[in-house]
Amino acid sequence: MSRSTRIARRLGWVLIIASLALHFLTVLAYSRQPDSLAAFTVVPLWVWAGFGLSASIAAFLAFRAPLSLIVTAVWALTVLLGSDEAKVIANLGNSAPLPGPPAPHRGTVPLRVITLNCAQFRFGDPGPDLAAWQPDIVFIQEADLVRVQQLARQIFGPAAHYRAYALNGIASRFPITREVRNPHPEFRFFNHNATLRLPDGRSIELVNIHLSSAATDLSLWRPDCWQTHRLNRQKRRLETAIALGILEDTTDFPGIQPVIMAGDFNAPAADPIRRQWSGDFEDCFERAGTGWGNTFQRRVPILRLDRILVTRHFTPVRCRAVTTRKSDHRFVVADVLLD
């Protein structure tokens, strides 16, 4: 065996071992989600899979390294089973919501819910884009009282119902009978609740969420980057706990009354804060979503920060993320049936 052949084989093995090591770390980090690895899991799983696949494919193409095809297949299976974006494969038979009034589902017209981070109108007025979908309920983040009022009237006309607090707002075509504001001054920006009365007399609790902005530093070679991400995740966990506590304390019939919780969670879809609500809420996109569900950044959406969650009283039938040029987020549309 020539010297160049030996070097090529060694390089091939180096690439395979590096790919396997990255795979082990990725599976460990995303399955267990320890706070100490929050800086690693802030990006989608398929980002790291891209590096691992590149190494294993290069090992095969350049060096015909043993096991390279097996490692490539392992990575592909990991992406298919582990990435949030692949979950919609199970929904291939679902139809997507379309602009205009929501289409009936099995003879019943569902409620249409939208959530949008308006980015304080820095990109313009998203009102016409939202109105085209004829929603029943809209959760609004990063908009003051004047902007919430403006959006409500654009979408629902002069008879619009709305409430606003800090930079959060809720608008609807149905009456809002009660508003609950976050009593914690230092956390007042991330949580705003309201009670909605439907035409048939039933009530729905609405929870508008806008958690603290995610850490964006990806300088993983610096220890302070890992600490920043760890503390940032812990802060959102506290905010989520407070929001759920306010809901439980202020709802007339906790666990019995239907609840829709929606907004900008500022956390990747796999973030462990989902464990705080997973027993009580269902993610509409995971259940009924179609297409590319990531919402941020709208030009190249790689993170699903914006979500619509519902309690067991609802059946999500359609859901999708929609691009608007009037925000740096895409908005989420969900059609849900109240059972």
C-alpha cells in the first residue's frame, strides 16, 4: 500500500470518527436537553446533521472510507426521527388553511386563530395581511395599545373587541369579558390573558405569550457563551412557570375551561420549556401543520419560535406558517374545533 493510500485511509477514518462523535453529542444534547448544552441546541438539529453528513459523505466520495455510507444513513434517520421540521410528514394528508373564511371541517366551521410578532411595526402595517385570513382571534406581540386598536379595527371592523397591555394585545370578533394582567412588574411584558365569550355562550381563556428574547451568541469556543445560553433558558423557564401559574390562579374552572395559549415563545421547538405545558396543551402545528413551520427569521426561517397551543377541548384541523413582509416573523394560522 502506497504512502498516499495510507494517508487517504486515515483521513477517511478521521472524518468518520468525527461524524460519529458529533452524532453522539447531538443525540445526547437534543434528547436530554440539559441546560449546560443550551448553546448547542439553540439551532435546529439538522444544522449539526449537516456537518455530520458532510463529513461522512466526504469520507465516501474522497476516500471510500469503510462505514461511511452507514454513518450517512444513521444521520439521515436521526434527522427524520428527531427534527421538528420532519414531524409534519405525519400530516401529509392534511389540507392547509387558506386565505378567506375557514373552510368547514366535517360539517363544522372551526375557529381561526392567528399569532404574530409585529416587530413594533418597524416593517410596516401587517393589518391587511392578517385581515385577508378572516380570523376569529388574533394574538399580537410587540405592539402598543394604539397599534393593537388599529389592527383590531382593520381585521374585525368598528365592532372589534380588543385588549392591550405592555406590548401585547388580543383582538377578536367575539366579546372579551375579562382581562388579566401580569401582576409581576419585572415580568409584565411577556404575559397577557383574557376571557372570550363565544356566540353559543361558552367561554375560552386566552393566554398571550412573549417570552424573553433568545440568546443569539454562537461563539461556542467561549465559556461565557455557554453560560449566557444557560441563564437565558432558565429565565424563559421561570417566565413560563409564572404564566401558567397566573392562568391557573385566575381561571374560574382550571382544567375544565378551554384555553388557547399562543405567541412568540422565543425558544426552539425542541426547547425543554415545552415540558412545562406538554401535559395540558397540544401544539397545533405538530398535530395538523403543513409546509415549513419555522417562523423566524422570515427571509430564511430556521426556528419555530411562534406557536399556537390548545387544551384537550380543541381539535386542531389545519395549521401553517405564513410569510408577511410587514414583520421579521412569519405568522401562524390555525383552524381549531371546540369539542
